[in-house]
Amino acid sequence: MPILRANAFEFISHSPEQTRRLGVRLGSLLEPGLVLALEGDLGSGKTTFVQGLAQGWGALDPVTSPTFILVNVYRRADGQPFFHLDAYRLQGPHDAWALDLPALWEEGPLAVEWADRIAAALPEQRLTVRFTWVDDLKRHLLFQGQGPRAQKVLRTLRQYLFGS
């Protein structure tokens, strides 16, 4: 296992509820312009995490996987949007560019499931979360912040979780 840089940390979630609660905490830190690149195999907890993100953001709508719709929009009471993209069915970055992703992340935070499929269409400055299945309940999450905005959010989340 590689030694983590200052802009990264690991977290072991012991249940789907813990994964959701972690998402809630991170969701409270989101702001327009932040892109969250979520990577991991099917069933690794990405959608559960996004449910927490949307709740922490203050979304009023229930979160569902946008696999067939591609992009779901969840709004807070003040009308601010949170965008949720599922890139599983996209053929590559060219399909993502057709969705005008910059217009989305400029208006509100954007969480992208299966982000590795369209990485070239995402900004270099982003917060990446890699989900790895450990067992039926446990998941390993690796958080990496690229760029000042993502690193600031990551530092705040780390301080909340670990006190340092």
C-alpha cells in the first residue's frame, strides 16, 4: 500500500449507514464549483454515499441512481442545485462533454459516479473518492483532493473525522 500524501486520507466504513453519515458530513461542506469524482465497483457504496451528500447539502428530494437518466438534480429550500451524474452508461469523455458538465458544476456541486470512465472530461481540480469493497458491510474509502478548493474541503472533513 502506498504512503498517502497530505492531500489524501483513508476511511473504513463499517456499514451502509456509516457511509451515508460520512456523506452527510461531506455534503454540508459542498459548494458550487466542487466536483466529486466517485470511483469503485458496482455495489461499493457510491450511491449510498451520494444519498448522504445530498442530505448534508440540504436537498429536499430523495436520491436515486441516475443510471438511465444520467443526471439527477436535487434542490435545497433556497433553490440551490446539487447535481448527481452516473457515467456508467457513457461511452467515454466525448459523451460527457455533450452534457456540458462545466455548466453544471458552476451552478452547484457535482458528484459523478463511475468518474474514472470520463476522467478526461472532469476538471483536474476535484475531490476523488475511491470505494473498495472489503466485505458485506465494510468499505474502504480513499479520499484525494486535487486543487485548493478540494484540499480545503478535505482538510475540514479530516479534522471533523479525526480531529487533526
